[in-house]
Amino acid sequence: MFPTYDPRTGDVITMVAEADTEDVNRAVSAARKAFDEGPWPKMSAYERSCIMLRFADFLEKHGDELAALETWDNGKPYEQAANEEIPMLIRLFRYYAGWADKIHGLTAPADSLHHVQILHEPIGVAGQIIPWNFPLLMFAWKVGPALACGNTVVLKPAEQTPLSALYVSKLFHEVGLPPGVLNVIPGFGSAGAALASHMDVDKLAFTGSTETGQAVLSAAAKSNLKPVTLELGGKSPFIICEDADIDKAVELAHSAVFFNQGQCCCAGSRTFVHERVYDEFVEKAKARALKRVVGDPFKKGVEQGPQIDTEQFEKILKYIESGIESGATLESGGEKLGSKGFYVQPTVFSNVQDNMLIAKDEIFGPVQSLLKFKDLEEVIRRANSTHYGLAAGVFTQNIDVANTISRALRVGTVWVNCFNIFDAAIPFGGYKMSGHGREKGVYSLNNYLQVKAVVTPLKNPAWM
């Protein structure tokens, strides 16, 4: 057993059963039996779709308690969970339920007298490891496409936030999901390692840090060469051009980095501002950060709750200290809030240079770095000068500038005059060390399908 904590206070919420290697083996065996012998991959795609739609309806019915559980275990504002994340959770499962009976193969012409079928088959047992920053949404990103394609799943939630994945999985079974199709194994890195290296897992999907992603990829390669989808870290640039409406740009850039307590892999934490508007932007960004409402995430109007745990809390404070020591100007924040819980003041640094740790490393906290640039060529070069390539934002009134920058940036998503738009149909993933493969949208289905060619002879065909 291990404790899961309330980030508001640091108090224990409850004790959770900890999966060890034997539990992982049992879960994989159950998933294997359900795939090889059970009804899920053998039932019609329409039947699978109906079960997933019933599950989405059940999520809607239990939306308030799911939002409360997510806030309790994670610390995110209840209003954010209830008004943004739970509706998206429901939408994602309805989206993938809609895809279940629209996955089909092809026929291809052959030069010789042969009929060629191209089948798209479920890949088998999918191992999935999800992070703590968006527990329910990451559950949907992983489980939705896997089940729509007819696979079975073994999922390990983050040890910091196991409760919501356990609860929604229970709801899934209540609407008719067959036994063994979805297995949840709460635990620590050892459970994730056992899953990644398991010889009977056919596919692995991981969201988390780049360092852990490298370990997961290595374990998968050294075991049975299972394919791996990785959605990893980021240090996203948010570029404010000289023609920007500064008030709107300040608000959007603020949301881009401080949303979800800054605990977002695509957070726009490198805010590049054109030199002609830099000073005005700094003053207004500082003022906006000072107005940000930080407090108990269950209270109405709170914009920012606590960080996830003491480890992340201390890490953020060390990066803030590093920013001060390296010569950046601390415009606001920089300290913890209160004597209980893991609250950090919204922090803004100006005069940040590219070689500073706060401009290079993924902080995963409420820290905004403001960097000055002169022209497009310079900012494109600097924005791309990172190991990461997950996302970026561009704020400009010039469509030619927007097109130039968005095509030049080596990232998986570019938001123009918006940020953090996560529609179910929009693919998400990174370049470089931000991972490979795409989640959401039709592209995510490819992660969970095998392609098989079936070739048979034709005799005296009427046409070729």
C-alpha cells in the first residue's frame, strides 16, 4: 500500500494498493486472455462503439464527483476540472466511440493476377503509462483509441494521482466492458518498468518526462521490440510580434504558461517579445501575475491551486533561485505561499537569456521567462534552439508573419493567436526529444493497429 496526498495540505487522502511485478504479470495475463479468448476484439465494432458511448453517458452523469476527485488528488482548480476537463473527457470517448466502426482496410491493385486485401487489425495488449498533470484526460487520450481499435489495455496511472483512473475504470465495467479488457495497476516506477519490459505486451504508450521516456523506450527495445508512442517534455516558445495587441497578448501568454499551475508539457514558458513592445509587455505581464488568484482550488474564482507534491514544489523553488542567481530580473512572485500545502507564487522573470536554466529546462511550474528579440530570423533560430519540439504560440496580426513562423518552427503544434486548444480531432505530439507518434485525432488510431496484406490468386478476372 502507498499513500496518495491532498496537495492543498500535504495530508494523506487514502492508501492505495501498490502493484508489484507479480501484479503486472497478472494484469497482462488478464488482458492477453481477454484479447485472445474474450469477446472484445471479436464483437462487432458497432457493439464496441455502443459500450464506449454508454461509458461517456455515465461519465456525464458522474461529472461533478469526477471533477471533485480530480481536484482533491491533483490540486487543480475545481472550476477548471468541472468546466473544461470533464467535458473534454466525455467528448474524447464519444469521439473514439464514433471511430470504432469506421476503421477499415483497403484493397490495392496488383500488377499480376492477384487480389490484395490490406487489413487493419488490433495490435493486441497495449501497455499505457500516464502522468499526474491531467490524469483523466491522459486516460482518455490513451484508452479511447486503444479500445476503439479492439485492443485490451493495462494502464499504470501516476503514483501521485491514482484515484480518478481507478474510479472511471470501475464505471467503465459497470456499463458492460468485458472482464480483462481494461486493467489498472497503481504503483511506482518499478511497475512501469515491468510493464515496459513485459514480453507479452504488444504496444506501449507513455506520457511523461523525456528522461523516463528514454528508459521506457530502452526497456521496450530490449524486451520484445514492442512499438512505443512517446509524448514527452517541452519548453515551448510563445512569440509576441511587434504588431500585437499587447493587452490581449499579455493575457494569452499568461494563460499559456500559468494554466494548470504551469504543470503542462506544452506550457509557453519561453515568452519571446519583440524589442519595440518589450518594456510595455513586461510591466503588464507583471501586473497580470500579481492579480492571479492563488488559493484553495475548491473555492470559486481561484485560478491557481497548489503544485502536485513536495518534490515538484521544491524543484520549482530551486529553478526560481537559479533564475535570480543567473542575473534574470525577478518582476513578481518567486516565493512559496502559506505555511501548508504546495503553493507557489506566480513568478515572472525579465531580461532572461537563452543560456539560463530557466530558459532551457522544463520547470513544470508557474514561472514565466520573458526574452527580447529583434527580428523574425533571430526569434525563429532561438525558438528552435532546444532539444524539445512539442508546441509553440505565435501572436501577430500579420498572416504572412504567422505563416512564416509556423512553418519554420520545429514543433508538433503551433497555435496562432490562441493557445492550449485541445479539440479531440487535433493531433498532438512532438518533434525531437519531445517524443514521437501522435495522440488524439485519427492519427492516434495508427498507434493501435497492425497492417496485414493478404494476397490471393485471381483466375480469369473480368477486370484488374
